[in-house]
Amino acid sequence: MAELTITTLNALVKEKPITKGFVEQVYTYTPILNHFKEGKAMYTVKGGNRIMASIQFGNLVGKNWTGSGVVVDPTTLTRPAIASEAWYDWAFYNNASIIPYKEWLLVQKGAYTLEDYAKMILKKLAESTARDFEGKFFNAWNSSATTPNKVFGLHQLIYNVDDLTDANDGTTPIYVGDVKISELPEWKSQVDAYDTTKSLILNLMHSVNTVTHKWGKPTLILTSQAIYEEYCEDAYDKSGYLVKDEIATKLGFSVGASFNGIPFVFSESSALDGTIYMFNNNYLKFVVHPDANFKLSPWTQVSTTNYDYIALEDTTYSMIVSNRAAQVKITGVT
């Protein structure tokens, strides 16, 4: 399946692997994974037992976890001040679709201490984060534009962080590079309306030729599964463009076609319905937040800083699109 993931996107821009860094940091600095790795089920810190704090006082709004015949109603839970320090470290894991309540209870009782179980949890977390990032990435990609450059990171896509401040002094706004997050303009790529009087292949040819002449040939074409399959059928029948694409495979796609030598892949994200994207990796790159610097507090320390909270779900990488016009979007594909 030719589906976009964080790993694949990172491979495209040829920078430090996001997933690798993300996994290493979470595995190193998150208590529960170390509990499993070291054969421990609990570790007591100021604020109470960390695992129980996650069950009782975590971010459970909108979740109903069940286990051992017990239904936990999030609206009945409170988070006393004594547990607030632990809450930040556990917020990342409070997702019922990732770790069911019953499994949390078993963890608390010490029933699971194997590293394999920790790896299973981490795999689910990585997959969930990739899917979440994917959809929000395309929502940002579709945003209106007022300037040619747009900087955004996972922290901006996942959270509304305009009001968050630097953990050191509590007043300094968060920056990505030299750009203040709260002042970032919205943007979008070059947009081509789908011409219904022409075939899908001719529409693709027009957009590729236009952007290639101006900015260089795209390095990846991404669309919905339905459009991808339509292209495959048309290409086989009419143009011979479709070939097994080694570049797409190297980028992490298990299935890949190509259009005029450009990897042509799909994602199941609904954000791509009726839309085709063309990326040029010459204008895409990742940078590390200069203040957060992709580092969480050691798991033996209980931290309540904004950066630690964000970093639990945010790799603190930011994506810079240096020229939005070099990226193409075809809309209204039928």
C-alpha cells in the first residue's frame, strides 16, 4: 500500500529521520517504556504513582475506558494539584485507542514487564501519530496564503500553541528559527483546477510541465487511493506511463507507480479526496526548534514545562516550505 507516513515524508526531504528520533526520545525519556524494559511495573515519584496518576488524573475528556467490568466515566475524574506534575509526562498516553484501560490496570499490577509489550505500545503510538500528523499536514497545506513562505511544525498542527510561552521565563513567545509562531501567515501551494474536458493523464501532464518549467520537476505525486487506482487503470490502458517505481519503494512505499519518472503514490487520508499534490523536495526541509532542541526531561525528573508537554507528542521538528509556488495542488479531480 502506497501510504504516506512520517518516515516516508522524512525520506523525501532527506533530513534527520523523524521517526527514528521520535522513537529514541520517547523510549528513553518516557517512564512506562523503561518500566517494561527494566522489569518494573511502577515507579513512585512526587505526586504519587505515575501509572495510577495517568489512569485517575490524565487527559481523559471524551474517553470511556473499560476493563475488568468497570466503566470509567471521564467526567467523574478530577486532577488534584498533587498529581499535576505527573500529568504532563503521561498525557501522551491517554488515548483509549492506544492503551485500553484494562491494560493500564494490568500494568499497574505488574502483570506486564516485557520489553516486547513496550515495543508494541510504541508501534501503536508511532502509527497513530503518523496518521494524525498526515491529516493535519494536508489541512495546513490547503490553508490560504498571503506570503510565499510558510513555516509550520507538528506542534502547530497538533496544538493551538500561539499562546504558549517559553518555559524559562514564562513570557517569551515560542519561535521556530527566527519566526514567531503566533505571527506565522497561512499559505498554500500553486493551485490548478482539474479540467473535466481532459483526461486525468493530460491534467497531470499540464501541471507537471508548468511547475517543471518554473521551479523544477516534482519529486513526488501524492493523491487519494481512488484517484491513484484510476490513474493506474488509465496509464496501463492508454499511456504506458505506469511502471513499478523503485524510488517510491526506497521512500518507504510498498506499492508505487510513476508518472514520467515521478513516484506516484496514494494515502488513505480523507484530506486527499479529489486532490492531487506534487512535491519538490528542493523546497522542503525540516529544522529543529532552537529552544526545545528536541529534548525531553529525563524520565526520573517530573517536569511541568510547556516544552516537555509538547514534546511528548511533538518531535519539535518544523517543516519549512521555502517556495509554496513550487508545490502544486490539483483540485476538483473527478
